[in-house]
Amino acid sequence: MFSILKPFIFNLDPEIAHDLAIKSLKFNPFPRKLFEVEDEEILNIQLLGKNFPNPIGLAAGFDKSAEVYNQLLKLGFGFVEVGTVTPLQQFGNSKPRIFRLENDGALINRLGFNNDGMEVIKNRIQSKKREGILGINIGPNKETQDQKNDFCKGIKNFFDITDYITINISSPNTDGLRDFHNQEKLKDLLLALNKIKKDLKNNIPLLLKISPDIMNDQINQIVELSIKNNISALILANTTNGNRENLLSEAKKESGGLSGEPLREISTSLIKKFYKKLGGKIPIIGVGGINSGKSAYEKIIAGASLLQLYTSFVYKGPSIVKNIKKELVEILKSEGINNIKDAIGKDV
């Protein structure tokens, strides 16, 4: 169905097409069983105190305001991350702000955390029972005077209604946000967030989403601070400001974060570097250029325990998760691996 509709969808402005996809999913058109694959149980993995039916998750950015996460879970995703959510509702950056680079299998976005705001989204999640594992990605408002405080508000509001919270310090589309990769600023933020968890007497897993554009000497600092401050997992990585020179599409000149196929090798390399430094103390969620069972397996053997995708969902439609799961099962069987966990870091 998607292959028939794709020419029509791709004639629409990307943001209009996205809004249409959200509206369509609200009708809950697909039964969960349609997206199951044979022997899927070998993809089951225990992490963050949860039983993930498979490691393929949907990255934050698609369901920004938590409107259709249950419908997305029915498409076969092992988990869904909504957001980025800011304390106050905001429109984001001016349009146009999403660009398809079809010849490169990529997107560029400069959305700027457009979402319905913390209060509306919290009420929405509380009104709908979660039908799978849900994460909430939080960030600061564009006009805030205190970005750290905005993160604190996110923890306080969502700690008891989600399975994990992602601290997004890595978007290239919010001024000053990536400064939190600096050692002292990151240390200050993590200490503040852990104090809130202690005050709330709650042990919600906190995940940290990292930029792919960091310097090599920052890896040790981030690893050390993450271990010391009880970060439950690292998400590697967000979109990149770089890697434009070899792209074919005219839209490569647009500012914003680049995602999809051009990020594939960059994120896999970063996963390997972090995996070596972490020594198994913190798991990794791999993101960037995952569009097949082969590219998913690359991330896993590089050190990722879970995966997230976004751009390939846009290009390949609802069947992408089922196809990846099917290919992953075939790869694991061909390698004589009985469970996905036994493949993690195999190539490092």
C-alpha cells in the first residue's frame, strides 16, 4: 500500500505529509499481528528493567506530542520514544524546515522542538494506557532563560508516567543546547537531575542523547560522567551538522540536522568508540542510517543493545520494522546466534 501511495505522499511538503501520517495512524488501521515475524522471540532483550520484544525502536521526532505511540507500537516497534517535549508549547523554527534528500536516503530538519508542551502531553499520556515500552525525550524551550531548569521540569513532570526519560542535549537546532557536552556543564546538569530523582524517591532510567559531532577527547569525559551519575543508557547519535560534501541532493545546502544513510558510518564508528570505553557498564542505543537487517546488525555488533530509526520509516513506510526484524532473525540464525544479546559488541 505504501509503495502505491509513496509518489503522492512525496509530492506533498514533508511537514504536510508528516501531519497526514499522524492523522492516518489515529484511525489505528493495522492489526499488530500483521507486523509479527517468525521466530521473533530471538530478538527479545532485557534492558532498563524492561522486557523489550525486539530492539527496534522509533526515535524521537516523529510522534513529537505523544499522539499515536500505541498505534506505532502495533507496527512492530519494540519501543517508541516521543518528543522532544519542552515545558511550554512552542511552534519551533519558521517553515520550511524539513527537506528530503531522496538521492541520498536522507533528511535535513531544523524543526526546533515544535510540540504541544509538557502539560498537554502529560495529560494525553495519562489518558491512554501504554501498550508497550514508551520513552519521553525532553529538552528546553527556545526562549528559556534557564535550560537546565527546563530539563529539571521535564523529570518532575514525567518520572511516573513513562518507562524512561531521554535528556536531549544534542539537537543542532536549539541555540546553546550542545554546550551541555562540555564537562563542567554536563556534570552540573546530571547532578541536578539525580538530586531530583533522589528527592522524588524514584529510579526512573535517565538516558543521554549525544551529538555525532563531538570531538574524540570528549568521549572519555562523557563516559566518565555518565557512569558516575547513573545514566542508564547512551543514545548514539542525533543528527549531524556536517558530512554534506559528498551528497547529491540540492537540499544539502539547507541548514539543520542531517539524518539517514549519510549518518550510518559516523554513528557506527561512534558506537564502537563508546562501547570500548564503557566496558559494559552502560548500554548503548544505536541510531543513524538503519534501513535494513544488515545495517541494524552492524550497529549491534558494534556495541548497540537497542536501536532507533526515523528516516527509513519516512522513506520505506510501515513495513520497515517487519522487514528489519525478518532480516535480523535470518542473520542471527546464519551466524548460529540464539539471542540478539549474544551479538552485542561482537565486532569490537
